[in-house]
Amino acid sequence: MRPSDYFKYAFLHIGNKKARSFLTILGVALSVMAMVSIVSIAQGFGIAIEEALNAQFTTNTIVIVDPLGAYTLSTYDIDKIKLSIPSSEVQRISAVKMVPVTVISPSGLSVNTLLAGVNFSDIRYIWPILYSAKEGTLPTTDWDIDQAIIGHALADKLKLHEGDTIRLQILQEGTNLLITKTVTIRAILNPSGMNLVGVDVDSAVLMNIKLVMEWSNPPNFPNKISLILVQFTDSKTALASQSDIQDGVFNGNVRAVAFAAYAKAIQNVVGLFNSMLVALIIIAVVIAGVGVMNTMFTSVRERVKEIGTNRAVGAKASKILTLFIIEAFIIAILGMILGTMMGIGAVYIIDKTNFLQSSIQLGGVINIKASPVLSPYQIVIWNIIILIATIGFSYLPSRRASKIEPITALRYE
């Protein structure tokens, strides 16, 4: 019996039992579809989360805050950090000053929001998402002129544009003095969805920190700041320095938050999620394999006399075994082709419907939009696993068929 005869015979039997064969092939196809779509979704989410973390803020950054108000940060604390941490490990240290502000538009509309004083030469590296302008140009160096950058939500609410002038009303800390300043809008930020350390970037006003400190700090404490950002050479160094800063430099009076710790926690959750998905895929493969095995057992029972006749005319047990294995092989291949096409279609639909959109809160809100990632290499690997599993599950009924004796088969009713 030539190899091509095995395939012709197997195709003939599959064609004779169209409904049963189709359902078995569909079972394999659904497993493959689940594999393709689930793995693509998991990979897409993993990549999207990593990109979002790196886009919103670099994971080699530590934020130093005083959440309970027991310790007041000042610019002198920056010098303390510089003396305690080797300069070779630190890229930049920057202060942020945040104060409540009332923004008044030229038309008289007003909004209460936050004014954040920053060093623009540093912040563009630490919070790179800030440096995406909807209107105007963003500064790359620090400057002392009265210009502001505002979030898109604030601009929309007050109907503001680049070049407009706005009035800022700030209550000086420790006094009842209401300071009013007129500033020009230099740029309007693109939507970011960020709310970091109490700053809703989309609704905030950003200005040079020296001006904000001058306007808002009490006369007896001109160096007061709200938080300190320390950017290290890498995330590993940032994680290692977290406790040194919090407990060593500040004796536990402040909280040092390493973004890398959040990133690591999220990656661990994603890893657990991926493990669960792999478990689901394995279950799907087992279900498909059991379906093939059940079909093969049914086929063996129906073809006992046929098998016996073949054995009686000289067919060896190995040939009967090969025949049934090839039949399972064809079912698996057809299921893999159909399932891969269905999986690619499912991935396309998921991508177009924005199904993979979510938010993560890390002391701020990060909006994540993931796109499934199709990896031909992984599709091939999982298809090979499904092929091996299908043939493996078909071995037992195939072996039983090969062990049928001619005399037993001819007596079978």
C-alpha cells in the first residue's frame, strides 16, 4: 500500500461521515482559534502596558512626597539627596511645586484647578508624555517669563488657545494675600489621561517653578516645594535606592515611591494572567483531543468488519494503525488551517472594536489601548503542539483498531 493510498483512504472515510468529521474538525479549529486570539491578546497587553509605563513616566524615577504633612519638603532636601546618592547613579533631580489656582479667561469664565511649578529642562525627560503639544511649542529649557502650558481639558472648558492671556489667582500660603498674575499661554497639551501625584495634567497649568514658588510660598519659607523627582541611570538602581532615600536620607518622614516597583507589580500580574491563559489553552487542547479520540473510537466500532476484512486479506496491524493515525492527522491539519483563519479574524475584530482598552491606577491614571500581536512563530509552535496532542489522543483508538483479530471482526455484530 503506497503512502498516497493511506491519504486517499482517510479522505474517503472523512468524506463519508461529513457531519461528524466537520464537528471534530471544528472542535480542533476552536482550540486553535482560542490559542491564536488569547496569545495575541496577552502579548498585546504586555507590550501596551510596558509602552504605557515608559511613555507616562520613566521607570527609573522615584517620587518623594510627604503624604501626611509631617515633613515639609524644601529645595535644601535636594542637596541632601545629592550628598547621599553617588552622582554616577543619578541623571537628574527636580522639584515640583503645586498650589491651588483660579484660572480666569479673557471672557470672564473661571475654573479652580492646580498650578504646577516645574523645571521644564528636567520634566520633559521624567514625564515625557507631557511633551506632546496640541497647540504651540513646548519649552526645552527653563525660563523666567510669564508663560504657561495648560492641559487640553482646561483649554476646552475656557475656550482658550495658544497666545491667549489668562489671569491666575493664587492665595499665598500662610497669609491672606491673594496674588493675581496675568500670563500668556505658550502651549496646550494633547490629551494624556494622566493624574499623577494629585495633578490632573489635562486640567492643570504648568509654569516655571521659580515663579510659582515666588508667588505662593510664605515669606518665611521661600524654598518650600511639594515633591521631588529623582531620575536614576536605570530602574534597578532606582529600586535599590528607594529605601536609602526614604529611611536613610529622610529617616522615614517622607515616602519615596519608585515607579519601577509599580511596573514590576504590573508585570507580575501580567505574568500570572498569561499563565492562566496558557492553562485555558491547554484545557482547550485537551478538550479538542478528547473530541478527536471519541470520534476515532466511534469510527473503530463502526468499521470493525472493514478492519477485519483488511486483516484477513493480509493487512498488517501496523498498516491499520498508520491508517487511523493519518486520518487523525488530516483532521488536525484541517482544524489547524480553519482555526488559524478564525483566530486571525477574531484578532482583527477585537482590534477594530477597541475591546482591549483599559486603565491602570498607580497614584495616577494610565489609559492603555492594546492591539493584539500576531506572532507567526508562536502560531506555528502552538499548532505543532495541537497536532501532537491530536495525534496523541488518537493513538489509543488507532492501536485498538490495529489489534482487532480477523476472526473477531467477522463475528462482530
